[in-house]
Amino acid sequence: MIQKTYISHLTSKKNETVELAGWVVKVRDSGKICFMQFRDGTGFIQVVGSPNDMNAEEFEIMRHLSIESAVQIKGIVVENAKSPTGIEIIAKELKLVSKTENYPITPKEHGTDFLMDIRHLWIRSPRQHAILRIRHQIITAIRHYFDDLDFTLTDAPIFTANECEGSSTLFETEYFGESAFLSQSGQLYMEAACQAVGRAYCFGPTFRAEKSNTRRHLTEFWMVEPEVAYMDLEGCMELAEGLIQAIVKRVLERCPEELRLLERSIEPLESVIAGAFPRISYDEAVEIIKKSGAPFTYGDDFGGADETIISNTFNRPVIVHSYPTAIKPFYMKKDPKNPLVVRNMDVLAPEGYGEVIGGGQREENYETLLEAIKESGLNPETYSWYLDVRRYGAVPHAGFGLGVERCVAWITGISHVRETGLFPRMPQRLRP
Ligand code: 4AD
Ligand code: MG
């Protein structure tokens, strides 16, 4: 049994007879005519049934279909100006594939905890479906962007022996008699890779054992991490800006239906691609927070609330660079003009979404890096391979990481990262 047609392809098939296979969203029936909202995973469409067009037995089955029953339909594609896609189906034949009883998600309001417990069913709902489709387009935009720029995909391992983003967020696991960690970032490996292939990127799951129950934190999330040899901080900012604009552009082009369904306002997204992103230093960002009247201690890292204040000042993403050396990881390059700050950058999304990208230029000097590793209390032996990259043909290089889930939350306009992927992992959630 092979499905012949998908709902997403129907607009080009007006007046043709098609066969669809999918699930019942809702049935409304007056006895003489029956309207079924139907979905097949590629879209939603109204199917109209009447005894004039189909046999009496199948019409009876259609009238009594319950939510999420699986059905196959043969029918004619006709115009209907009232439908969002301009078309609907007049049913000719209907076959019940499997009957669903007592589907737990009903049109009434449900609490998020309940829905998260039945995430395996919740993902069928139109909003969740739209978010997953937009996520797919975001990921496709990312892959095309780097591919078009001649990057080589060089995925990093998940099991690692070294930390990258601080020991407090490492997931530890037993590895044949020694300790291994789940990767917090592929960056260190990409630094080696970029000296092999010039422009490297990895794209995969990363892990943070953070007990933060916020709307921006997951314990497992997907990150794309480009790394480029002979690139400095300015090049890194340009690359990040181009990536975000490519993502927004593709979603605007490919997902107008999904954005409409999510009631996402389009203007803020359009302004993202209308011009360059402002670039401000950490010091300038601190000024913005102080001017707002919010309390802030100079030298601290920005929290979610601080990022909201900074990003609300601009109508497109803002790049904040040159953070204090003291609060940043060992690998960041100290500014030669002022070693108290590093040549790093964060990209903060507008509308209060905050940091979606973190990165910058890396320390390429062997001695300076060794010193920084020691100062961070790390064992230089564990990092001997990483130090080797500096011993053999060291060059200035830079890169960044973009968190997919935060990017999806921002672009879809939803309030929490837990709805941005299929089965999110958070401190309180390992199931389903
Ligand atoms: O700022 P982060 O920690 O930077 C790094 O890991 C660098 N090593 C990346 C690099 O330069 N190659 O993380 C990068 C991005 C953040 O901006 C955010 O979008 C996302 O990863 N992120 C998270 N997303 C969801 N849940 C979490 N707990 C996240 N932590 C970081
Ligand atoms: Mg960061």
C-alpha cells in the first residue's frame, strides 16, 4: 500500500481524483452532509461527505468517525474560497484503517504538564505540527548556508574526556573503567578540524547538566558550530549575522501558513533581514541596563532579564562583544589591547528572547592557552591534543555555536523551549 498524494501537493491538483491517507482531526455532521477536518502530516484539509457522492455505508462510517481515527479517502479536489488553502475534498470512498477511542486530547484547554506527559500524541496538534515544520526549515537553512559557503560538515564526538563550558554542567558517565562526559560543545574538535579543512562545522546534540528550570534551558539541545581558520572576531560576527538572516528568510518564504497558525507577527522577522545587526561592547550593554534603572554589578555575566533589557533596545538581533575575561572560558582570545576583555561575542535575539549564539575568536598562542588552562584548574594533559593544534601551524581562528531550540522558540514566537523539539529533555523530564 503506497500513499498516492499528500495534502501539501493538492493545490496543483484541482478537479483531479486523489487518494489520501491520514487521521481525523474533527467531524461535524448534520445527517445529510458531513464535514471532516483531516490531516496527513503534510497539512490539514476539509473533506466533505454526502450520500450523493459516496455509498451509504461509508457515509455512515464517516459520520461517526472519532478524533484521531486513521482513514484513507478517495475524492475530488475542488475549490473552496473559504478554506485557508482555497481547496477542499469531496469524498467518493472512505476506508477506516483503525478506530480511536477516548483520545486524551480534546478541544477543551489542557495544562502543559498533562500535554508534556502525552507529548507523543501532542505533537499531532496543529500548533505543535507547525513548530516542528518550522524547526525543520530552520535546520535546512543552516545546512544550506554552510554548504553554500563551502564548509565541510565534520561532526564531533558525543563522548568526550575534556570539558569545554565549565565543570558544573557536565554529565558524567562510566566509560570502560574511566570517566567520560557527554559533550557540552563540539567546539574544541572543530578547532582541530578547521586547520584540516579550513571551514568546518558540526551539528548535533549537546548536553548541559544544568538544574535550571527556565524557559531557555534544556539538558539536551542541538547546536550548530562553525569554526573557521584565518577568521577574526569581525569575520565571526559577519558569519553569525548571515546565518540568522538566512534562517529568517527561509522561514518567511517557506512557512507562511505555519507562522499564521502560530499567530506569529511577521514585522519583527522582516526587520531582521532588512539591515545589519548593531554591534555593541559589553561596556555599552552595561550602560543600557544601568539607564533602564535595573540593578547590575559591572563584571557580572548577563542574566536572562539583563539580556531582555539589552535586546529590547533594538528591533533586530544585537551582537554584544568584548566581555570580561574573568567570566569567560579558558579558550577565548584575550584582546591584545586590553587583556581584561576577550574577543568574544553573543548574539541576542529581539523581543526578549536573549542569547541564541555564543562564540568568538580563540586563543591561538600556545603559551597563553596553556596558562589559561592551568588558571582554570584544568589538567593540561587532558588538553594535550588541543594544545597541539597551537604547536603545529597555529593561526587566528574563530567560530560560534547557535542553539537550535532557542532559535526555534524565537522565530515561532513561543514562550518556552520545551515545545521546540520532539521530546525535550529538562531536569524534571526524561519521559516520554
Ligand atoms: O554560549 P554557549 O555555551 O557556547 C558554547 O558552547 C561554545 N563552545 C560554542 C562555540 O563557540 N562553538 O552555547 C551556545 C548556544 C547558546 O547561545 C544557546 O543558544 C545554546 O547554545 N544553549 C542552550 N540552549 C538550550 N539549553 C541550554 N541549556 C543551552 N545552553 C546553551
Ligand atoms: Mg553563552
